[in-house]
Amino acid sequence: MIIIPARIGSSRFPNKVLANIAGLPMVIRTAKAVESIDKVAIATDSQEVLDIAKEHNIIAIMTSSEHNSGTDRIFEAAEKLNLNDDEVIINVQGDEPFIEVEVVKAVFDLTTKNRNNKKIIMNSCYKTMNNPEADDPNIVKLVTTDDNLALYFSRAKIPYPRDHHFNEYKGHLGIYGFTKKSLETFCKLAPAPLEEIEKLEQLRALYHGYKISMVEVNSKSFGIDTPDDLENALKIYSLN
């Protein structure tokens, strides 16, 4: 199942998950973009989002407004949906209305492949980016092993090219795949110092000795964090 966390509060862009994108609220457009892959549910703390989802025949679950992360929110939703421990759960952010089906499907397939590997607690994806793009601290970079297991994630440029120019950074896309059981395991882990320093939740898994499996994808999508992001996206995708 694909579960989309949709918190109504946002300091930089209030009510952004309800922003109009070509006649559809952002979270609904996100849900419809991925509904061909698997069943979709929206996990929210807003009655308004719940009502709008119902209007569009999309499953929606009311969750606590006290969650610190979208991961905790989707786990509560998974519990309320009574999903089996081996159910594949994909976390797609509600501010990714232009995410490509192929990208989410790649994470879904990777998670399905690894569902019985208890050391792999989550699955995700990255795209290759050039040197100037990697300067942006809002774009998370990562390094991996030769079999695409994550070694580290950072807002800094990693690896650091000491002796020569480097132009093949790996940019993380915030789509995560779990089983219901691995999601429960992750949510029970104590927050990690590295996670607090970088403000990157996935570092909790690495800190506690778990593995994160990655897959390379091609994507032009980006999250909508500000009204300017939305305006730029509408221009890029020719939607008004």
C-alpha cells in the first residue's frame, strides 16, 4: 500500500497539501499520480483533508497531530488499516504531485525484493546530479556500497573531491519503502545524534546498525516547500 502523510501545518507554506494544481488539491494529485501501482491511502491530521479525500474516493485515515515525522504518521495509519506484517508500504510525500510512476514503482519493487531481509529496514532511491546542483543543502546527498546499500546521507557534498573535480553526486529522493514490520521496528528506534545534527531521519536506521537499500532512478520531480516552488513547478509542467 502507498501511504501519503499529509500534515496540514507548514511554517513555510501553510495548507500546502491543499494548494490547487490544475483543479486538484496537491495531495489528491499526488495520490492519483501513483494509484496505478497499488492501493493508496492518505494519513492526515486534518478533517478538511479527510473530507476532500472522500470526495475523490481515496482512502484517508485520521492520525494524531502530535507526530514528529511523516514516518510515525504512516505507521499509525498502517496500524489502523490492520495491514499484515509483510505488507509493502511506500511512503510518498504529499508535496510530490509531479513524482513519476516509474520512480515509485522502482522503490515498490525493491521493497518487495527485500521484504524478507531483516537487516534492510527501509528502501529508497536516488538520482545522479552534477556538481552545482549538489551545492544545495536542501538536496540530500548520499554515498553507497557497490551493491547500492547506503553508507551515509548528508546535506553536505559527499564524497568530498579532494584531488579532482567530481560531477556524479547521488541526490536522495524522499520516497521510502518498508514492510509493516520494518516500519514498526524503525518507529521504535531511539532518535540518533547524527539524525539530530543533519535533521535526516534515515540516519537513525544507519546509526542503529540497520541497512538501507537504494535504487537509482531518473526523475525531474521535486517537492513543493514554498509558494515559489509551486509557481516554478506549474511553469515547468505547463499547468495552471
